Amino acid sequence: MDWTFGLPPEWSWLVWTLIKTLVLIGGVLGVLPIMIWGERKVAGHVQFRPGPNRVGPFGLLQPLADVLKLVFKEDVMPHSANRVLFFLAPVLALVPAFVVLTVIPIGPQFVVTDVNVGLLVFFAMSSLGVYAITLAGWAGNNKYGLMGGLRSSAQMISYELAMGLSVIGVILLTGSLSLVDIVKAQDGRILGFLPRWFVFYQPVGFLAFVVTMLAETNRAPFDLPEAEGELVAGYHVEYSSMKFAAFFMGEYANMIAISCVCTALFLGGWHGPWLPPVWGGIVWFVLKVSILQVFFLFVRWTLPRLRYDQLMNLGWKVLLPLTLANALVTAVAVALREGWLR
Amino acid sequence: MTPIFFLLFAVMAVVSALMVVLQKSPVTSAVYLVLVFLSLGGFFVLLHAPFLAAVQVVVYAGAIMVLFLFVIMLLNLQRDVDDGLHHAARRVFGWALGILLAAQAFLLLRGSWALGPRGKEPAALVHAQGNTQVIGVRLFGDYLWPFEITSLVLLVAVVGAIVLSLRRGRSTGVEDAP
């Protein structure tokens, strides 16, 4: 079979990349309803109630019903809203998550693009994700929305710093910013039984990354931007119908993307025993990401929300010094290992 | 394929740069400035410098512009501030400065040195070692002192800003809302 579609190599490469991207985006969009269902089931389990169980087997079709409901709702735009930005914000909530997914190595054979600065692409996109919430809060011309947007930008800027510093240890150990190289470096065993995952080399970095991961996706206990008790849901208070659904999907897409990054950085990516690496790698990767998702869901329904000053204290006075110290210790250890300090 | 993407990014950069100036609302201007930075990042990708592209987006689009937006929203600027200059006077100044700037740019870009000096590393080395490594070695080797001095200057600016804002808060007795 001709894999180039009779096109010059440059163009057939473009076509293949587009196909891979579409497969990935389709896959993630297909998983989103299952995650929403999972969220509601976990919420039910934690609160001693059955959760959705009427539509379809185990209530699995409930998200479909919800989406239909959202599609048929009236799309309201406030009279004094900034039309362009009001429309742009929900789009911005979705796009960065999908861009991040293109640099994630899902299996040894499946990565859309192996950029040699894949990790930086992730940070670039997560910093662009701030705009979705900030602009959504501003464009609706609602004071609650504005407060939510401002809170969110303060929160995400603060925690992005700690997140960037928490992965420096991994970069130092690998010597590369490419996620493919980082996953490849986690092959093998330590002491014969522990898998050589970076979570065992960088436990502090991993913990800091998990905490900042929750903060960056605006999930509880860090969901201050939408604190319904004080901000009547914050930045998306003026959004309805499919625009609201876009924010909803964006939250879950961001959770998937950031869990993929976490898996690649700390949990060994596609590496795992027993299965042949070509397709078994994808199975392991999906399994690890799913476990992280369940963790996300349980955290949301078990921990109370932080107060604003607690949030800022945790970010600047605990996580930042901790990750800085972690980076320093790792740097010294790597320098000793490489014999640079003599 | 590169020329197509170059055109795409070029048109995007120029149009959004114009929109930054032409928009009345400061927030919209700021968003267009983000677009300018994103298209500049695209140029770096086309020049085989993915590290610079990512840093451009992280630092300018992701960090600096978010702070800009933050301040604009916090002060709730709806229109541009009236600085007391009459519109006629502003227009004359604007045209004069614009023509001066265009003339300067024209003169400068005619010289071959306008592109700056060539780096020591040949393209083959950069491709073999990777863009990130080459930049890192140069930054923390040849340019270590300028780098450290710049970071100290930035630190001084941060400390200065905190000192200034603290003093103002004390004298008025009003604490700034977060």
C-alpha cells in the first residue's frame, strides 16, 4: 500500500500528522462522557447514594442525555458582553489541552510529534489556558465572573511557577526536554524489583507536581475561581448551552492532558511488564492515566476547598521553597554522579 | 510548505500588531498582542528554533501578557486614559514620530548588518546537538556574567516594587484587595 497518498514527502507528512491528531482528539472527546459519568458515580459513592443509574446500563448514557439537554438550551449572550472575547474564551478552554496531547508519547510507536522541547510546549499551553478563564470572566461583564477570572489568573500564575520547578529534577536526570526521551530514560529496574520510574527518584517533585496539577486544572480543593458559595460559579456564570459545555469539556480535557504529562514524567509512561511493548505500551499508558483520573475525582469529593490566603500561602511559602530545594539537591546529586564536582 | 506557513504567520503578526494599536478597548488590544507573540513563536519554529518558540510563548504570551491583562482588569480600564493632549496635537505628534520611525527602519534594514552577527556555531552542529543545548552552553558559558547581572537587576526590581507598594499601603492605611 502507498503510505504517501502520491504526495511529496513534506505534504504526506502533514496529512499523516493531521490524521494522528484527529484520532487523538476523537479518542479524548470520546472519553470525556465516560469521565463525566465517572465523576458523578464517584460523587455518589462518596456521598452514599447510587449516582446516575436510570439512563442506560449503570447510567452510562446519562452524559449523552446531559449533552443533548445542553445543546437544546438557549444560548444567551449578555447585552453588555464583549462579543468576540465572549466567544473566544470557551474555545481557548479546549484548544491548549489538545495541543498538549500532540506531544505526549502514548506508546513506543505512537506520538504525534516528537518535539525536542515537548515539556516546554506543555508549559506554554498551560500558561495559555489561563486566558480562557480570565477572558471568560471579563467578557461577560459580570462582577462575580470578573472576580473569578482574577482569582484564577493569580492562582494559575502562582502554581505554574511551582509546577515548573517541580519537574526540573526530571529534566536534570534525563538531560532532555523531549517527553519521548524522558519516557525512554525510565526503562529498566532499580535494585532488581522497582521499576525505574522517576517517581522513585523524585518523590518530592512528584508530590509537588500532583498538588500543582490540581491547582492548574482548577479542581477542588483549588476550585476557588468558581467557588459557587461566594462567586455564584465565577467565570462561567454568564455562559449557557454549548459554550458552558465547552468549559465543562475543557476542564476534563485538561485533566486528561495533565495526567498524561504526569504519567510520562514520573510514572514511566508506556513502560510496564508482561505485555508486548508495541500495543501493550498503550494499554499501560491508558491504565496509568485512568488511575490518575480516578485520583482526581476522589480528591474533589473528599477534600474541602482552601481559603484564598491558604491557597497563596501553600503556593508561595510551601511549594516554591520545597521545589527549589528539590531542584538544588537533584542538581548536586547529578553533578556528583557525573563527576563534575571535583 | 515553509513559505505558506511563513505567509500565514506574517499576515497574522502584522494584522494583529495593527489591531493592538487600532482597538479602543485595552483588553482587546492585549489579546491581539498575545496573538502577535504567538505568531512570532511560529517564526521561531520555522527557523528550526523550537526552544525559542516555546520560551517566547511561555514568557511573553503566558506570563507577561497575563499580568498585563490582570492589571488592566484590576484597574478596570474601559477606554484609553485622557492625558490632556488635544486630539489634533496627538495626531501631529503621532504622524511625525511614525514617519521618523519608518525612515529609521528603512535606513537600518538597508545595511547587511541589520540581521546581527552570525553565531559561531554552524547549522550542522546546532542540528546535531539540539538547539536547547547550544543555547544553554552559550548562555551559561560565554554569557554567564551578563546573565547573572540581569537576574540580579530583575530581583532588585521585584524587591523595589514590593517595598514601594508596602509603603503606600501603610501611609493610606488602605490594604489593596487581592
